[in-house]
Amino acid sequence: MSFIPEDKVSDILNTADIVDIVSEAVLLKKAGKNHIGLCPFHSEKTPSFTVSPDKQMFYCFGCGAGGNVFSFLMKHEGVTFPEAARILARRYGIDIPTNTMSAAQKKKITERERILSVNRLAMAYFQDTLDRAASGQRGRDYFKKRGIANEIVKSFKLGVVPGGWDNLFNYLSKKGVPHHLAEKSGLVVDNQRGGFYDRFRDRVIFPIFDTGSQVIGFGGRVLDATLPKYLNSPETPVYNKSRSLYGLNLAKQKCREAGSAFIVEGYMDLLSLWQHGIKNVVATLGTALSSGHVRILKGYAPKVMLVYDSDEAGLRAARRSIEVFDEGYVDARILVLPSGHDPDSYLLEFGSEAFLHLAKGALGAIDFLIESSLKEHGLSIEGKVRVISDMQVHLAAINDNVARSLYIKSLAEKIGVDDTAILDKVREAVADNHVRKSRKGSMPAVSAGEDHHPERGLTKTVETRFGKIERQIIAMMLQFPKMLPNVMENNLLDFFADDDLRFIGRLIIDHQTPPLRSVSDLVSKVDNPEMAKLIASLAIGDDVWGYDGCLNLIDQFMARNRVNENTLLQKIKAAEANNDHGLVVQLLKEKQLQVQKKINKKIESVGGESL
Ligand SMILES: [Zn+2]
């Protein structure tokens, strides 16, 4: 991280607000002095993801992810520290000079930015062609025929590329874009004969943006009968399909306001909804909805409505979505349009009010599957048996016990069967699931002999007990810095058994900056994300610190430390009495190590070199 100048890092930390940045991606609710939400890094149903505006830190009590605003961006966007710094700098108008970087460093961080700038060039070319070029006439005709208003063409920065193999390639070359970079952006393809050709030819172009409205990729739709009808950019260092949702950059505010999002399958469906005033809508990009998508979406809307134009597509999605949504905990409903309609034709014929009315009656995934199965098999005895066997697996896949039993009840009522009969079937399927799961992930059995190792057992307990109190002391240092002088006076850190905790303690003492943003600053001093997590976990807590309690904690720690030392001495004595020479030698070595550690600490603390 060294090549972002330190003063710039602290400029960013002083200006950026972690609540703002996290809110872009996570729906946060105020809870006391913190904000909480559903963690974007693991699946959970009750929020354990905590953001502290005072400390400018986040921490998840569920998965242990944590850190400052840099750590959040790095983890959430999958970027390096310098990239995160640049994203924040750009956002807050802080200028970061590049001349202090080595060539290799420059290359690494700028690759992403260079691809983004190639994308911007290409987008301008596509837009310009649509706007005024003679060769853009087919594109203009297409959007006109589909009834897409000019204002929407502008908002979504739509474009067109004429037929021909190298229109864009030549344009980029003229603009000085190196060939290998153009290829990396996914816009041109190596023809294996020393040349390149355009990936997108004779298509209308839909630029794909990230939530920060940077253009990360493109989609293209044919203007004639060529296949494939739709073509997207390949994955690049800036474009990841399973994390990107088309239209989210423009829809995110609307999704928050509405508390829900429509998910459609393609660009044109999305534009149709938009055209009819329904703007809380996103589209998946030629991939099935992934749990990555759900995690992103749940930051904007607790409810989603999947829109399909056929029963089959709806069924497929409903089956898939039970798992995807159960994991991400979003209320998902399936809206299948009347047969023969896609969103565009439906809206044209019936208007947005009818569409929204239809959406209101849309069923949740399980109810949708039940209804579909009933429609298929009917209510004859045989039909009922089929319905139950259809639903057995899906009901078993629901993790929430309460939800599961409610669905069982509702199915039982619908088909007039006793719910215990269905419950039995579901139990069978659940047991089946468990057997499969435990076979897959079972751990090798531990032999009984290994467990009966009193020495090891004892040290382990002492260590963890120590670990706990050491954690408390570091938490106290972070949350109640008034105690720092006492910690230093008593040289508490010298007695720490846990190297990581001792390291953090020293860091705190070395950087006794004003307390407000200090914790977040501290995180920027460590390279290791594990260390950042540890600091976050200790800094964010509900502990209430009082002076007396702290003194008590320090006393306890010192007393335990003496006990530990004595325990070792006692063990040595006992081993000597038992004539267990092997053990004596081992314990003496341990003792020697302890002494050596202490000597080293003393030497370090007077500024000398350790032995
Ligand atoms: Zn988490």
C-alpha cells in the first residue's frame, strides 16, 4: 500500500464516510450508535453486519469480515488497496499523484483504469454513430420501431455499431489504444493471424455499468436475423457477469424508494418497463440469477419480482430461486405474463397499471411451484400423489423451519390431505439431504487416544483463557483509550501470549492519534486483511467501559499471568518428583523460552536489538 502517499490515505480517511460507502451496497438501519444490515459477504437472515460511524469501521458478527472503508471496498469490489484508494479519491475529489509509483506498480493499478477508459472511448463511438453517422441509420430505425424514447436512449447511453469487421478496432487504434489493451477490454478479438476484428458488428449496443456508473462492458443485439441474437462482453478485469445487473446504476434509488425490484431477462424488457414509468427494474445479463446477484440486490430492495414470459421459464426460475433466495433472504415472487406476451407487448397492450396489478398478485416461489404442479397433475388421487412427490424436495430445501411448516400446512389444505402425511414425505427428503451432505463434508474421526492428552488439554485451556482476556484488553485499548497509560505502565503487552494481539497493542500505542477516527486509521497501517478483521472485531462491540472495570481487567490479567508462570514451575516440580525426565527437559525448555522472551522485550523496550 506504500505507493499511495500517506497524506493522501489520511485525506481519504478524513473525508470518506464509511456509512455512505457501505450504504451504496448494503441496506443499513440505525441501531443505537451503529448501523446494521444483512452482511454482503455471507448469507444471513438476521443482520449481524455492523457499521460504526464513530469508529469508521465495519464488522460482521456472523462471518468476521471487518475493517475500514478501504477494507470494505477491497472485499466488496474485489479490488486492491490502491484501486480502492483511487475509487474513494475520485469520489471525494482528492487528487492522487501517479508519479511516485514504479513502472510495475503503475501498470498493475492502471490496467483496470485503462480498460475502463477504452470502454469509455468505445461507448462514445457507439453513441456518436447512433447519434449522427449515416451508418447509424439502422440503429436509429430499430429504436424508433421499438418505441424507445430519445430520452431513454440518452439515459442508458445506447449506441450502434455498423456492419464490417474493424470499425471499432480502427477507431480505437486511431485514438492510440494499444492492440493488446483493446483485446483485454473484450471489444476486439485476436484472429490468430496477426490481426484483430470487432466482437460487436452490426448491432445496437447497450453499455453495462457498475453501480458507480462506470462502463464495465457491453451487450449487443442483432439488427437482422444473425445469431446469437444477444451478445455480451466476455469477463474482463472490470466485468464480472455474476455480479453485474444491467440498469442497477439507474434503478438503485428507485428500488430503495419502492422497497422492491423487478428482475427481467433482457435489455429490451428493461427499457420497456422504464418507458412505461416502472424504473425499479434490473436485468440479468445472459446468466441465470446467481446468489452474487441476490447479495447485491438485497442492498437495495428486500423484495424482488422475477418477470418471465412463459410458464416454463418461470418454473425453471422458481425452482432455482428457492435455494438462491433462501440463502440471501430476499422475498422473491414469480410473475409469469399471460401466454403470448413479453413485458414489452404486455405493457403496450395493457399499460403499466395492469402490469403492476398483475405483479401484486404474483406468488412466492413455493406457492408458484405448488400452483404449477396442481395445474399439471390435477386433484385426482393420482394427481395429489404426484403433487406431493413434486413438492417434497422443494419443501425440504427450505431452511427456515417455521416457513417450511407453514407451506406444508397450506399444501395440505389445498389438496385436502393430512399435513402429517406430507410432513413425513418432507422428512424423508430432509434426511436424504443430510445423509448426502454429511457424506460430502464429513471429517475424519479423531481417535480416542488423541483426546486423552492431559498436558496438551491443559495448555490449550490456559491459552484460550489467556486469549480471551488478551482480546478484552486490546478491545479496551481501542474502545477506551483513557486506559492506555495504565497498559503502558504495567507493560501488559510484554506478557501477551498471542503474537497478533501483541502486535495490534503495540500499533495502538505507537499511533495514539485523536480517538475519533483512530481505529480506521490504524487499519490502514496493516497490510494483512486478517489483522484488519481482528482489529475491527475488537473495536466494534457493545461493551460499556468504565474506569473501575478496566482496572479490574488489568488486575485479572496480571494475576493470571503470575498463575501461568507458577503453573509451569509447579509442573516442573511435579515432573521431577515423578522422575519423568523427558517431561522435565521439555518443560525446562518452555521455561527458558519464557525467560528469553522477557529478556528480548526488555531489550526492545530500551531500544536495543533482540537476541
Ligand atoms: Zn458476514
